[in-house]
Amino acid sequence: MLDMEAIIQNLQQEMNRGTLVLAVLTQMDQQQYGYSLIQALNDEGIMVEQNTLYPLLRRIEKQGLLESIWQVEGNRPRRYYKISELGIKVRKELIKEWKLLEKSMANLIGGEV
């Protein structure tokens, strides 16, 4: 027999994974390092762990959506990320798509909660 809670948890993880790139891009107008980004996302209710975020940051930097620089604060080097020009354009298109999807889902869901 299938565990309903496990099914819901897996589906929630899939939904979160699909929205995480957009969530990250919305927070990158000012340069941030990974831990500060985790805190900013968590403060907004998007719970993300280091082992999820850091590979994502590297992947979207490789795609050209982010730029990074190393800075030393105290004795600790930190990699700071900031959205690139391409990232700004992609974010704009993703936001448009999000709003269309949000409208469609609201129509499909109706008053069901």
C-alpha cells in the first residue's frame, strides 16, 4: 500500500525543484554568497539546503545566468554570485511564464483548498 504522506512529500519536492531557479534569480540583483541566499530564501518560505543550492548555483552560472567572484572576508574566501544580463532576460521570461501558469492553475483549482 502506498503511503499518502510520502507521495505528497515527493510531489512537493518536485514542485519546489521546478521553481527554485526562478526563486534564486529573483534574489540575485545584489551579489550574495550561498549561505546568505539560503537565509533569504528560507525567510520567504522557500526551504533549501546547501547540498541543493550550491550545485544549482554552479549549474546556472555555467548556463550564463549568474556571474561569480571570490572575495575574502576576514580569513574566509567566499564566492559571491550576481545575476548576469542574460539572467535578467531569462528571469523576465520565466516570470511571464510563471504568471500564465499561476492564472491557469487558479482556473483549474477554482475554490478547492
